[in-house]
Amino acid sequence: MTREVKLSHVESVLDELSYPATRETAATEFEDVTVLFADGERNLGELISEVPADEFDSNDELQSEINNALPREAVGEPYQSEGEG
């Protein structure tokens, strides 16, 4: 069964993992989770499998790696202007 979570609530899902954890363990643990972005979605396990770190010592560390690997459409509102000047 696939679970869905908004990007802003992904930290609560990452709390389910015991740390330290390897990238492989984390990717397998979350292969049933879909992260919903402002414009689109992505499988959390696949996203984790693409981060450069091999191990995560904490939820914060894993979340930081995920944030660095997010696609452009993951943040902000669709078609949102960054303003002029």
C-alpha cells in the first residue's frame, strides 16, 4: 500500500527510521511513500537512493540530503513569480 506525504511533512515519516541508517536501508524503508510537491510528486525511496551520502546519523541529516536532491518543481507554488527588482 502506497502512502502519500506532503513535502512539508516528510520529517514525520523519516522519524520511523532507526538512525544511523544506510542509504540502502532508508531507500528500502520508504519505497512505499510518495512525496507530494507543489507541482508534482516523487517516490521517496527513489529520491533517497539518489543522494550522495552513504549513511545518515539523524533524521535532520537525511532530510537535508533529500532537500539537496529535490527537483525544481518540488518547491514553491506552481507558476509563482519570484518578483521583479
